[in-house]
Amino acid sequence: SQQGEEDPQALSIQEGENATMNCSYKTSINNLQWYRQNSGRGLVHLILIRSNEREKHSGRLRVTLDTSKKSSSLLITASRAADTASYFCATETGANNLFFGTGTRLTVIP
Amino acid sequence: DTAVSQTPKYLVTQMGNDKSIKCEQNLGHDTMYWYKQDSKKFLKIMFSYNNKELIINETVPNRFSPKSPDKAHLNLHINSLELGDSAVYFCASSQDPTAEQYFGPGTRLTVT
């Protein structure tokens, strides 16, 4: 299965701290995407990084991609209580859909 | 305006019934999807529909059938509902299969 796996499954930090989530996958990809899901809501796209990119920034988000290790990380700096959500990585492999990981549940304590 | 909308938001029904969930996107996207999210939050692709080409996840029972009356709509019809069908179903769309996806708010289906 191409399904990615996020690590850790759950993460709890204090507001203002940085949060790092990791994603590993199994086969070659065209791009990797990160999504956020607030409880009871649909997923929201955060950032897309292509296979030929190594790092990408968007506001307080920083994503890295290491295709040799088939892994990616999402860093949220200066976390806020509003960042509390589940975060999913998803890989695009040319199969006409995304394969989602198992998600990391982030809790930011005010 | 809502980009991807689904109706209904909640659906409670009995085993054996047939039900439909509707999805509409106003983004002009060419590709639409249906996902199932189970109680463990695992998100599984069920179908993708791109330029009239339907790609089915072969693990999906044939009781599930997507219907696309036009490019902006992809409805999900479920026959003979079972307890295990209880989940949240998400519709999504994207400009093409490689691009970021926009998700609907989800439909929570409960089969009793």
C-alpha cells in the first residue's frame, strides 16, 4: 500500500512551542501534500511540495521533503491553540488520486 | 459561497435501505472524489472521476455507485446499507488529479 504513515500519532505541546510531524511513504511520488482537519470538519489543504523540491514555506508552516528517505516533515512554528487539529500527509503518485496517511492529532495547550 | 458542498450533513437510516449523498462544486474543477473516513480517522479513497473517467477503488463494495450528472456534481448512491457503512463521507474536487483537493464538510452516515 502507498498509504503514508504519520509520526507521532498524537502530539501535545504548549502554545508558543514548535510542532513537528513526520510522514513516511512507500513508493515514488509526484508531489506530497499536507492537510489539516478540525474536529467534525472537512480537510483543508495547507501546502503542496513537488518531488523536485526539498523545502517549502507558507506562513508559520515549513515542509521538507526527502525523496531518498521517502519522508516529509511539517513544522508549525510558534503554535497557537487554533492549530489544534489532525494533520494528514497525502501522496500523489500519478494514480489519479491521493493516498492519505493515518494522521497526527495535534493538541496545543493555551 | 461554499466551494464544495454536500447534502445532507447527517444521515441516519436503517440497515437495508438505499440512500444518496449529493456533492456539488462551484470551482470549475475537472476531478471529483469520494472518501470514507472511519472511526479511527483513516481516510480512504472510494472513487475518483476525471473527464468522465471513473476510477474505482476495487475494495469498495459494488453497493456503492457514484453518479455524475455533470462536471460540477458527483453523487454517491448506496444500496442495501450495512452497519459497517457508518462513517463520515467526504466529497472533494481538484483542478486535476495532481493538484490540491478541496473538501466538502462531510456527511455523517449512521446505519442502525
